[in-house]
Amino acid sequence: MSYLSSGTQSSQTGSIVSKKENLVCGVTQGSLLGPLLVLITVNDMHRSSPKFNFYLFDDETNLLCAEIDLRKLEISVNQELSKLRDWLDRNKSFLNPSQSNFVIFHPFQPKLDYELKVIT
């Protein structure tokens, strides 16, 4: 039996327990090797995009990107997110859009006359 390739998992809410499912890949939550294996997995994530500055902490990742022009920023961020998505796919990982946000930092920002669209 391999630590990385075999095992099962189930979920519990209150007294209701789901049936056990086989793990296709990943590490059992709460394992001793889990944090080390996560670090090994994301260690080269920064190579997926030359424009993003990556800040990794535990299982959280922050990406920073700077542009003078807001429309150029939108284009640049979406191009780089596409590269990151490719990296995540190759590494059997994913980005959870419901737990992802973006913030624009600027000393003075007039009201936007259009809606920014960031791919997820």
C-alpha cells in the first residue's frame, strides 16, 4: 500500500456520514507528511507566471501584479491567471473561485466606468 496513492476518505456533518470513496491523488488531511508534501507541491508555482509576485503561506496564496493602466492590468492578470491555471492542471490542483478575491490598490481611484472581468 502506498502512502501517496491509496486510501479512502469520507465526510461527516452531524450524525450523517458519507460513504467512503477511494482517493485518486492527494494526501490524507491531518497526516504528518501533509504539510511537507504541500510545500513540495507548490514550491515551483512561482515559475508559472513571470508577472505575478507570489506570497505563499500555509495553504493560502497571494498574487500581486502591478500596471499603470487599469485596462492593461486586467489583460495582464487574465493572461497570467491562464498560465497559473495550466500549472494547476498539470499539478492536479485547482483554484477555488468562491474563495478567491481581487483588490485594486491605488492612491486615488475614480469610480470605474466599466466592470473588471477576471477569469476564474
